[in-house]
Amino acid sequence: MDHRKLAASLAASLAFASSAMAATESAAPQSRIASDFAGWAGGRQNAEALVTGLHNGTSITLATTGSRRNVSLAGFTPSAPMSYDDVRDALASARSSLSRLGVRQPTAEQIQAALIGGEILLPSGASAEMRGSVAARGAGPSQVARR
């Protein structure tokens, strides 16, 4: 067998394998973060929407269903893309903030408020103002987020 053909075939195989590995590695952080927050976010679809939207700086839409089958919808657009480390930190901060207030299974609106700020209704019936762990596009002194 011609050594040049063998070398070219081997190089092509290595190039294909390395691009496949790179694609897997870039998807790995997104998948791990989504898995870590799926239970808190009301499901895998919401967790993936949060991770993708925060990482890419694109619109995020969330939908949760409560214990009484009540549906909660929320949406916002982050002000800028975030690194996967920053996405993980923002989601962990939001989860922690809500947990301190007694909210363990948040609604879509509560998740939104924990991330971009706003008022939430607590299980006790009282309300609380959330500061938010990320900035939203269009946010300013009088506008919290573009919805």
C-alpha cells in the first residue's frame, strides 16, 4: 500500500474525529448545567432554554405547571451572552435566593424575577422584591426587562 495514501487517510480520519470531539465537548457544559437545574427549573426543556438563552444572549421562554395544574409563563432576553461558568453561577444564585425565601419549586415568573429582578409572590402570600442575578436587555431605571 502507498504510504502517502495511508497517511492521507489517517489524517482525514483524525481531523474528523477531532471535530466530532470538539462538538461533543462544547455541548457537554450546556448539557451538564441543564441537568443540574432541570428539577429546579420545572423540567429539562426550561433548563435548556435558560442555559442556551443566557449563554447566547437570546430570548428565553419558560413555562411551569404548579401542583394545582396552574400554568406560569415568563420570558425575557438577557443583555449579553454569558460564559457557561457565569450561567451556572447565575442559576445557582437565583436558586439560592428563592430557596432562602422558602421557594423550592419556583414558577416561571419566580425564576424570571430571581434572574432579572422583580416582585414575586411567596408561599406565605406575602410578596418579596428580587434583585436579580443577570441584566436583561432593555433594562433601565423604569423598565426591568423586555418581555
